[in-house]
Amino acid sequence: MGVSRMPSSRQLMGGKNRDAGQGNTLGSWFGNSKWFKKLSESKFFKNTRKTFKEMSYDELKEARTRHKPDTDTYVKYTERMATLCDEAAERAELILELADGLRVLGKLDTAAARYAEFSQFYPGHPKTEYALYRAVDCSFKRTRSFDRDQSKTLDTVELANSFLERQAFTEHRADVETIRMDCYAKLIASELNVCNFYLKADKIHAVERRLETVRTTMLQFAPSMETEVTAMTARLPGGGVLSTDVSTSPLIRVATDSSREDAKKRAVGATESVKVAQAEKRN
């Protein structure tokens, strides 16, 4: 049978400190000793107790070195540094580094927005092509399957066209062209999916209008979908003769927000260009 021992004064003091919520603090160990008081009042000790928002740019830069680039904390420090930075060239690098970090962490929507911000504010920067390419890539990775909402796909097409309009961009041009082709293929598949629904509901005019839109505004960018479009056209009464005006096509309305003519032209074609294409086809 063991002999019980009385707790020491140090153990009793530790228990009181823990009860008071001080069990793991430096103060609970060192109490009111002179050297600890001097340390707690020093500049070094005060700096270590600063909150994130209280840190200066240089303090954030130093603190960031203690974290890996592919972590949330590193990205958080980078974002704060970009906000505080006054030097244009350094701020540009921070925004691009922030976008890269967000992309690695899988935050693709935010990353795409940061890349687009970089390309907008620094159009002459050597890394603008890279930034806009990454914006296109991140946006494309957020697109949904053909049987779901295609707003992200239309946004990606618009970004891709913005990239391809810049003739000086050559390094990533082939990749962006491929992404745009895949987007148009997905948009066409989405339209054919709707056409199938309308055919079953015997809404022939709606099918004709959508197929005309596909042929005059999209198929040229995704010729691999020709077989599917032809097969759907053949299911129409009368052998699939299309003659409807698609200037008010639902696809065009979705692509524009009804007030952005530039987006209409870049995404699925302007009304006038559609009419011209139809006239040429009839002639």
C-alpha cells in the first residue's frame, strides 16, 4: 500500500495558476521576476505580440519566410503585403504571387480574378501573357458539365478571346485556342441537350432557332461537333431545313447581360454578324 505525499508549494502554485487560466503562460512560470518583467517590456517581445493587421510591410515580409508558399498562411501574408505595398513593380509581383498561391490551393475563382486584375492593371508587364493564360485556365477548370449552367463557360470564352486578340501573345496561344475550342464544344453539347428536350415537347421552332445559332456563331470554333449537330438537324421535320432568325437567340441573351455589346461580340457573335452569316448562307 503506497504512502501518499503532500503536494509541494510549486505544485500548489501551478494548480492555482491553471485554475486561473494561466497554466501554460510564461507568467505562470516566472511570476514577477525582474528579468521576465524587463523582457516583457522590451521591443522584441512587444513585436511578437502584434496582431496580423498591426504588422508593418517589413514585419509581414519577415514573418512570411517562416511559412511554405503553398499554405494558407503564406497566401494571407502575401495578400496583406500587396495591400500595403507602395512600389508599383513590387506590388505587381505580389499580386501575381498571390494569384499563383490561390491557384495551388485550389481557390480557382479568386485566383482567376487576381490574374485578370494583374493583366488589366499591368498590360505591358512581361508576365501579362502568363497571367491572362492562367486566368483562362482557372476559369475553364471551373466550368460545369454540358447539362448544367454554362455561365462559367461563356466567361471563359470571353477571357480566351481577350487573350487571342493580343497578337503578341504567342507562348500560350495554342493552349488558349484549345481551351476555347473545348468551351465551344461544351456550349454546343449544352444546346443539343436542350434541343433534345424541345423535340420531345414538339417545340420545333425552338429547336430550329438554337441549331441556327449553333451553326452561325459556334460551330466554326468546334468543328468536331459537326456530326452531332447534323444528326440533331436531321431529326427535324422536312429534312432539317433551317431558316429562322436567331438575332434574339436565348444563347446570345445569356452571353451579354443585355447591356454589354462587347461581350456579345466576343462570346457568341453580334446580331448583325449573325444576320450577315444567314444571308450569305441563303445566297
